[in-house]
Amino acid sequence: MRIDAFILCEDIRRELGSKFSVMGILGDGIEYHDTDADNWPKPMNFAVYIKVILENKDSIPDRFTINVLLEGEKIASVDGAIAKRDGIKTINLPISMPGLPLTSPGKLVVEFTALLENKVLINDSRSLEISARVTK
């Protein structure tokens, strides 16, 4: 089992033909421009797209968790079931979190874990820096 894609973005759209469109892919940081550097919290349109590839004899996870932390404090989490199907080779997880409340600048970390009966099969994380610049 391996993670083929772990994308932080602003929006994910489901398309015809079992396709996904990922919008506003985020790099290693987000800089807010504001007239007041202390104008927090800020809502953020936020989404995570994760694609897991299952290889020959991999166990198939039955659930997943996604935790979002800002400066080490959990600000959002998603816990979901994964439906088992015969012949499954990929797991696509398009998760939208509109209005994610950013309470301050700092390091935003997204943690992903796939589990089978509470045993961790795979986990990974991505991060980006949230900053603010005062503009007049």
C-alpha cells in the first residue's frame, strides 16, 4: 500500500466518470494580506485529496482519520469508513472542509492515517505555513 497523492487545496469537485477536479492547489504556505495583522480568526476554504494504491496482498483499510493541526492544536478532524469491494485497487478520499477556522499564523499540519480494526496500516502528513502581511 502506498500513498499516490496527498494534495492540500481549496476545493475538490466530483466530475462525471468518477473523476475529481482539484482546485487551488496549495504550496508550502499561504500569506494573508490584511490591514490588521491581528485580525484572526480567518475562515479558509480547505480540502484534502488523498489517493491510496493497494498492491497485491495488501490488507484493505476499513477506516481513515484526517487531523488538521495549527501550531500543534487540533482545529479539525475527519473520521470515516472505507467500503470494501472485491477487486479494489485504489482508494480516493476527497475531503472538503469549507470555512476551516484559522485562529493564528503558524504551521498547519494535516495528518492522514488508514486503519484496519484499529491497526495502523499507513500514515503520512503534509504541512504548510500560514502567515499574514499588513497592507495599507
